[in-house]
Amino acid sequence: MRVSKGSLAIGAVIGLFVGWSGVAVATVAAESDEIIACVNGNGTVRIPQRPNPTPTSTSPQSLAVVPTGSPTPLPGGCMAGEKEISWNRTGPEGPTGPSGAVGPAGPKGEAGISGLQMVERTVTIGAHQQGDAVVTCPEGKLPLSGGYAYGRADHWNLEDNMLVGYTGLSLDPSTGKLRNTWGYRATNPNNWPVTVHTTALCAVLS
């Protein structure tokens, strides 16, 4: 097929040769993914010419072959008697796909703390004496934390001048393991006996 003489614009080229007076016209706007075409009553499809942009350093170009003597296009680019069609449009969002397969189970985690138990002990320290108020956790358990309170053995009133030192969690040098005890060492400077009440929260540690 021979293309008759026409105007030539340099740029991106898309060609479609179909029968319109034996001449094809083909352009697609480089800045758009949508393709516009014209169909006549005989089923002939062509892509109409679009205006070429002014050449710049950043503006894309298009190449069009335009026949001489072609019918004058309508505003949409198609001629009288043609119907405009388009494709490559973005369609509506599709439905959500099905859920994927369940993945494999992860590795088993380390055992946590279990068997929480509160243990208590009360000791009496004589006047001007020193003593230990120590709580021992059951076998297999270790203390997590603890506390104490003290007062006169005959009246439970706090004695502010008591000297109490924390012994808490300690390491047994003979075994290299933590002791299962928690306690306090108290000094009683008073002229009367003082009661020290100690508590510890014990648990099995992994």
C-alpha cells in the first residue's frame, strides 16, 4: 500500500494502516495510555490524528502521516459517519481475592514464668540485736521480688530507727546457681523487741 503525500511530525510513532481512501492515519498521545480509534459503517478502524505538541526538551513528540484531501475531522477526531471507541482505560477496582494459604507454624517459644506463689515469714528481733528475716521459696521456684514491714511485737507501729539491709536474690557459690531465698537483715537499736514481716513472690523460671 502506498501512502500519499502529507505532513510529517517527528516523535513517537504508532502506525495503523486501514482503508480510508486508501490511506492510513495513526497517532497515539504519548502522554496518555488511552487509545482512541474511529470505526466507520464498514467496520474499518483507524486511529485519528491528534495535534502535535510544540517540541521542547521535556515534551514527548508524535509522528503522524496525514493524507491530503482527507475529510475534515469532527471535534473528537473522528469523521462524520464514524464512531469513536477507546481502550486501555483503567477499569473499576476488582473484588478482593480469596485469602492465601495458612503459613507454616513458627518455632516453639521458650517457656515463660509459671507457678506464681506468695511466701511469707515473720521473725522477732530482740532489743539491741541483729537478725535475718529470710523467706525460702518452695523447691524448684525462685523469688522474683519481695518486701518487708516491721513494728513492735506488742503493738504494730513502725519503728523509724530500725536498720534494715536487703539481702534479696543471691548466688550460691558452691553450685553457681541462684538461691531460692529472699530476705532482709535488720538491726534493732530499741529497748524492746521488733517484729519483721517478710514476703516474697516465687515462681518457676524457665
